[in-house]
Amino acid sequence: MYRVVEMFGDNEPWWFLEGWEEDIVQSSSFENLEDALCYYKKCWLEYRKKFDEVNSKRNFLAAFWSEDDERWCEECNDYLQQYHSLAILYDNKMLAEEIGKKKYERVTSEGKAKSCSMK
């Protein structure tokens, strides 16, 4: 079963850090990859219209953000970038890079390379 998940949180989707499932705000299931791709592309284009920054990988993992969308982290005493993310998963795992087409890989900036050091 394929799923397209939309997430919001401190981490870009390719990290899959412990508790990543808690960042899921929307999940849609599909029987085949083609239907999942169609929905992913629709969502990807909508997010791209809303956000200036994007980092998108070949294996259908994408993070979108605005530089001013941060939250204060008491544990690490710093601001953390907040990401709106998309992912196509199969059995809750990321797809192999070979499946994706190069056109889905895009980076507009390096973003903030920090995450909570206390986690």
C-alpha cells in the first residue's frame, strides 16, 4: 500500500527520526504507485505556490518552508525552522531513488541545517 503523507514540524522528511509519525497532518492511501504519484504531484505544485523555499528529492520526499516560520525550542535554546513536507511511502518506508525522475529533485536553498540537539 502506498501513502502520500503531509507533515509539519522541525525536520525535513528524509530524516525519519524517532517519532516522525507525530508530524503527519494528512495521509492518503493508494493501491498503486501511479495514483500516489498523481496525488503527490498535485500536492507538490500547491505547496510550491505557497512557499519560496523547497528541497525535493528523487525518491518523492519534499520539504517546503518560509524563512520566518520558526518555533522556539526550550530544550536547545534556539529557533528551529518549521517544514511543510510531502512524502510517498510504501509500507511506511521511503521509495528507492531510482523510482523517481530527476524532475522531482529541486533545491532552492540550503535551508537551516539545524535540528534540536537535545533529541
